Amino acid sequence: MMINLNLLPAYIIGGCVGAVAGYLGTLMLSKRMALMGGPLGHLTLPGITLALIYGFDVSLGALLFVIFGIILIWILEKKTKIPTEAITAVVFSSSLAIAFLFLPKGKSSQALLGDISKISWLTTIITALTTIIIFFITHKIYNKIVLANISEDLAKVEGIKIGLCNFIYLSCIAVTVALSVRIVGGLMTAAIVAIPACTSRNITKNLKQYSYLGLILGGMSCKIGIMISAHTSTPVGPMIIISSATLFLISLIFKK
């Protein structure tokens, strides 16, 4: 069977982004932050809108607005003393409203559901290298974050700089979400990190298996979704999430 070279960049980006999202998702699920990708995905929509209007990379626009949104949430929380989740709701719902006001007609599907067409090799290489860097950074702090989640006092005794680790961890999440919007859009970023982690938890016995299987399942579900999307002419984002959800349902049969 001949490989469609036009889809090769999409498979590479999907595999890399899905894998690192699944790996990060196992850590986010352990910290009960699996749904955090949703609000962050909504924060990217104004950036995606600007990228579509002015013709620059959607991941760059998404990343700029994720960073801006996180800083804005932090400032408002400090100024108002309102709980973080409430401030987050205000900011991401406002982001959605602004995005829909200016989103170009005919491009809403690309912004909300993802798009794998017209991916350049330069974008593919940059994305792949970025995901590799995110993986190694996350791998470096993974056990430290887990230990801090179990006991901050014990982590401090071990000399772990919890604040720095959390900052690095959140930065990796922000970049991963920005990269994810290219393939699943701004509405389904929570699913791309959460579902592979849930699937992995069902069928693994220890932390090492759990983290690496999340990585494998994340990449696999993205590649399967892209393949189905290409052959059925359906939006790529929903097909990736449906593929991931299907693997989750299968995992229930083998649940430990």
C-alpha cells in the first residue's frame, strides 16, 4: 500500500503531539487537572482567529493567547481574591465570545475542529522538535511532581523546588495545548490529554507503565483519527477524539 506523501506531515505532527499530550495527561490526571486543557483550549481561540485573519501559524497565535490568558488569570486572582476556577471561567468564556465575533466565515471548522491540510515540512520539523523537548523536560520532573502531589513536605525534604517544577509543568501544558489546536481545534484539547491517560490507567499496574502507555495511546489515537478523517473526508478533530474514546472503551475489557 502506497503512503500518501501529502499526509505524511499530518501523521508526524499528529503522532508527536498526541504522544506528548498523552504523556502529560497521565500527570494531569494524577493531579486531578485533566480538564484543565479545556479552558486553555478556549483561551487559544482568539489567537487562532488572528492567525486565520492575518495568515500566520495557528499554533503561534494559540500559544501567545494561552500565555496572555494565564498571566491575566494570575493578575485577576491576585487583585480580586476570587477563586482561580471562577476567574478562569470569566476569562475563557470571554475569549470564546471575542473569537466568535471576529472568526472569519468559512474557517470556523478549522478553528474549532482542527485541520491537517497544508502543513509545511518546516512546521512539521519545528513541531516534532518541540514535542521531543517537552517530553524530555516532563520526563525530568515527572517523579518530582508525583512526589509533591503525594506530600509537599516530603518533596521539600528531598530538596525539590516545588514552585519551579509546577511552573515548568504548566508551561509544558500551555505549549502542548497550543500545538494540539492544529489537529483537534480549540474545543477538544481537554480530551486529547485526558482520554489516553484514562485508558492507560485502566490497563497498567505501575507508574512507569501508566506514563509510557499514555504516550503510546495518545500518538496511536491521533494517527488512527487522521487516517479515518483522510479516507472519509470528515473533520480531523472529532475523528481523533472518537478513536481515542474507542480505545478507552476497549480498555474496559482488560481493566486491572
